[in-house]
Amino acid sequence: MTSLGQPRPGSMIAPLRYARFRNIWLASLLSNLGLLIQGVGAAWAMTELSSSATLVALVQTATMLPVLLIAIPAGAIADMYDRRTVSIVALLISLTAVSLLFILSLLGEVSAIAILAFCFAIGCGMALFWPAWQSSAGEQVPVESLAAAVALNSISFNIARSFGPALGGVIVAAAGAVASFGASALLYLPMLGVLLASSKTHEPSRLPPERLNRALISGIRYILHSPAIRIVIGRALLLGLLAGSVTALMPLVARDLLNAQASTFGVLLGSYGVGAVAGAFSVARLKLRLGSEGVVRVATIILSAATCTIAFSRSEFLTCVALAVAGGGWMLATTALNIAVQLPVPRWVAGRALATFQASIAGGIAIGSLGWGAVADSTDVQTALLISAAGILASILFGLRWKMEEARSDGASASPDLPDPTVKLAVTHRSGPVVIELEYRVALDDARPFYRIMQQVQLSRQRNGAYAWSIARDLAEPELWVERFHFPTWIDFLRMRNRPTAGERSLEDQASAFQIGGEPVRIRRMLERPFGSVRWKAEARDRGLPATFITGAGGGA
């Protein structure tokens, strides 16, 4: 039981008990507010410089395009280096860009191209910052509070979205766009200060970091060989495609369905944001009662009903209520999906998995927005919203076929290190290819359950870096099974030994438990030598020199 006044570990506010998370979360409210205020100021400044609607629309495109372009590389960088350092560098990029925009505006030297360029730079900084910030939640709170921490991080942006545009409008009206740029720069400073004052929590690896291209490949392979994560990312993409219609068509809802002015559009945006905050606060409670899949299904029904209501409503009040409900449904679904990504993945790939999830939603919204705009042009806004509502409701059928697994964090914890392997040949980081063979002796009656376990071991090996995995059974000795897989280089093999989680190590233990007589599984680690790679002449012998061994590898074959 928790003591009086102390929230339960799984409650929504439990992560706020931890000073580091609390300080970063409060600072994130201000930095998100600064980003949205800057967006309002940039859009208004563009209207003063040009009458082109395209240029005005490009302000938001320039800010959000980096999320699509660099989210996954940013996730790889967050996994390769200390996330605190990455976050600081990312914030400095955005702070520098908005400060330069403020100075140029103050001097009256800003142009349309300059606004777009600086918005793009600010977007690049934030695209680099978000994966590092969100994937570091696991370093700031214990695992039992991680789901609530993920939800609180989602709330941070939506609180800012509820009030940021309105506050930005007040600042622009009172002091002009230049004041909004100055305010935005000031609002980045608390987050920068908190990160600079906090201590490092990242344990540096004794192995060198992966090159960026290899890190990207590792992240993609992890997702491809993780069926549960693939389903979540696919569901996120579908959600963005279908439910992005509400925000994409919101200006047209205000203009065409409500015959309202621009001020009403701001109220509609605020209503959506307020609903999103309420939805995020409901996630933890609903997830305990319904599970992740149940939360997404309920959210889908809510989104469909709210979208249908918006299509038929001609009342500003009713539309605001429906938008608040839609915002709540959207946040319920996206937060449940976000938790389903963050909880089960190990820390070494958390940034890449989260960035892929974010890119799938952003990509779905971007593509869906174009599609819903085209539908509205060819028919009308009401018809587009009704088609969207029908599609959202029909997506429940997709969930019946590709159901989400219940996210758990206990299997994602790091496994203890294994002893260093015996190596008597001289090897370097680049030595390879490396071949690993494991010999199992399994009773004939256990062949089928052993093979089923090995299918799960296969996915574990492949997502952690193994190539060309195979399992073979000896024709002459049917009790003998040989598992075989490759690594491009010795350093790739050592990295794989660091990666298996406690849950994945448990699978390997289950496979080893089939060994007849309890004998240890025989492991061979071999350096593959293609034809011509070893001199065959007697006077040029291939000596077996002692290895310059790279210590620190843990877990694995």
C-alpha cells in the first residue's frame, strides 16, 4: 500500500514525484508553448510580407517537415549518444534559429524566405529533440511509472496546444510578430537550464557507437523482426490517415460549416486541445480496465462519432464540444499506441522505435490531409468528414485481424552480462564475417515444442543483429539440432551480446532446457575465411595469435 498522500506507482501523477522528471516535464510545457507561439508569429509575419496563401501555409510545412525527414535518424542519434547531450544540442539549434529570427525582425531585415528557412531550422532542432526527450523517460522514472510518464509527456504538448495559439495571438496583437519570436526564445531557456543542471544518467558503452547508417539498419531490422511493434506502427499510420481529417479540415469547418471568422478557428483549436488533455488524463485508468486494445477501440468509436457530429453541426457550441470529444479520442488512441511502443522495447533501440512511431503518425496525417482536402474539393467538407467517420469506424476491423499485444516492461529490462568468450585468434573490430553455431541435443518427443521455442529465438536473434539465421536437424542423428547465424564483423557480434533483454534471455534458457541430460549447449564462434583470404604456403603460415579482446560484452552467444 502507498502511504497517505503518496500516489500509487501506476497512477497518472506518480512520475511527478521524481524531481528530474518533474523539472524536465514542467520545462517542456514552456518549450512547447514557445514553439507554438513562434508558429503563430511566423504565420502572421508572413501575411504581412506576402498575400500568397501558399507561402502562409508553408510556414507550418517548414516547421513540421523535419519530423518526416529526420525523425528516424534523430532516433538513431538518441540511441547512439547520451540523450541529455543530444537534447541540449537540439535545443541550442532551435534557440539559435528563433533568436536570429527575432534579431532580423527587430532590425526589419526579415524576408519570406528567411522566415521559412528559420522555421525549418527550428523544426530540425525539435525533430532531433523529441525522440531524445521522450525516450529518456525510462531513465527518469521506474518501470512501473513509465506508462504514466509517457502519457504526461503527451499531455505537455497538448496543454501548450490548448493555450499556445491564443497566447501567441495576444502577443502578436499587442506587440507584433517580433515579440512572439522573443517570447519563444525565452521559453526555450528553462528546458536548456534544467538539462544543463541535471547529471548524466547514460552509462557509456565500452564498445564504440554504431555508425549512423548501421544504427538506422539496426533500428529498421529490430522493428521488422518485432511483430508486436510492427502492428502498433501500422495502426498508428492508419489512425493518422483516417483521423487526421478533423484537424486538416478544421479551418474549412469554421469557414464553410459555421460561417465563422478567424477568431472562431482559434476557439476550435483550443477546444480540441482541451479535450486532448482530458483524454490523456484518462488513459491510465482506462488501460487498467480495458487493456491497450480496448482503449484504442473505444477511442476509435469516440473519434468516429465526434467526426460525424462535426460534419452535421452548424452550431459553434456543439462543434466545440464535438472537437473536445475528438481531441480526447485522438489522445486516448495515440497515447495507448505510444505506450505500446515504449514499454516493451529495450533502451538500446528505444529512440529509433519511438521515432518510427512518430514518423508513422506524422506521415499518416500528412498523406491523409492531402487526401481529405482532395475529397473536400471534389465534394464538400461535410461529405469528406462523413467518409472519414465511416473509415475510422471501419478500422476496428483492422484491429480484429491485427490485435495489439498488451504492453509489458518487465521483459524489456537488461539481462546480466555473460562471461567473455574464449578467443585465441587475433581479431579486430572489423574482423568478419563471424559465424555462430549452437548444438542442441533434444529428445525425439520434445522436437516439436523445441522447434516452436526456436521460432521465437529466431526473432530475438534477428532483431538484435544476427543475419542468415537457420536451424537444422541432423539426418543421421535426429537428436542433434544446429542453430547457425552470422554477423558482418566481430564488433557487430559483441554489440549483439549487449542487447538481449531479460525476456529474450528467458527464451534462450527455455531452449537450453530441452538439452538431454542437462549438458550445456555447445557453442562455436568462428571467423569465416572466404577462398583466398588465408595464405596456404608453408612459409607464410596463418598464425593463431592471441586476440586483442574487446571486453565489456554481455549476454548472448
